[in-house]
Amino acid sequence: MRKFLIPAAALIAIAGGSVVIAQGAATPGTKDVAKVTGGTYAVEPSHTQIVFAYDHMGFTNNLGVIAQPTGTLTLDKANPAASKVSIEVPIANLTTGIPALNEHLAKPEFFDVAKFPKATFVSTGVKTDGPTGATITGNLTIKGITKPVTLDAEFYGAGANPMNKKENIGFVATGTIKRSDFGMGMAVPVVGDAVELKIIAAFQK
């Protein structure tokens, strides 16, 4: 799978925000897997984003973000294969940074947001890949159409959030889907059929 890298500046520009980076400070979260504990976590919506990228007429590789999903992660540290994740994605939160394009993607030929305001992902299996990686299989539902998908996930960090003292854990997952599988959009190859996904997932116990 061809992977794409999205600069932080691009995500900030899409969100219309700004960022301040503290220099020389140790981060609360670390990549130490020993800090991960099992149990049930909720999606931390303020720091979870689904980023998608697609080819536009062979000219550009455009992207958008859908933010503030909800859901749960049940993490079985002793038996990672038994872990489960379930996510609801509010399509109305989709933004490309271009208002006219946001409206276009909300129309019936694409996401049909008025009729299908949410997409869902429910895992069906987890296979570990070393101490920090995993392959997650599951069912993705968009516009009422359900298809199997595979995500490559990597542990990003864990630790206590100093603001509320709750345990947090984060992952980055990547995958590719076909928009034609979900009845979306313009004829291929005017707009590419393959849609690359990068999921920045934060969970809080």
C-alpha cells in the first residue's frame, strides 16, 4: 500500500487553527508499551481525526479531515487478538478547508450526509505485528453499505493526561478503500477510486 505523509501544517490549515509547541518539555505520553493497561477506553474526540486523500484528475493528491468521532476500544493486553474497537464517524464534520467542496461532498452522489449522517467501523479481528503493530480487520459502513476493510495500526504512545489524570493511549492506522464500493461519486478515473486513510486515534480510560 502506498502510504502518504501529511504535514502537521497541512492539518492545521484545514482545521483553521494554530499550534504552540513547548520547547524542552518532556511529553506525558511515551512509546513505552509497559504503560498500557487493559480495559475499556472511550474515543477522545478532541484529538481523533480521520484523514483521507485521493487523486484528482492526475493533477493533485487532495485531502480532507473528519473529526470528533465517538466509540470504544476494549483492550485485552494479555490476549491482544481479543481486543475490539467500534467507531462512529460524524460525516457532517468533514472539512477540506474549502467550503464549496465540503458542500459538494455532502451531496447525494458522494456522502449523502442528509440521509446518512454517520459512518461506522466495527472490528472483526486483531492480529499483532511485533510489540507495537497490529493488523485490524473490520466492517466499514458508509451510506448504508458495509464492506470489509483492513487497517495497519501502530501504537503511538500512552500515559496519564496531566489535565485530568486519566490514562490515555494513542494509535496511528492506515488503509485504503475504494469509493466505488460505497456508491460514491464521479466516474473513475476522473477522480481516483482509491482513497487513502490515515487515522489518528486517541482513547481515554
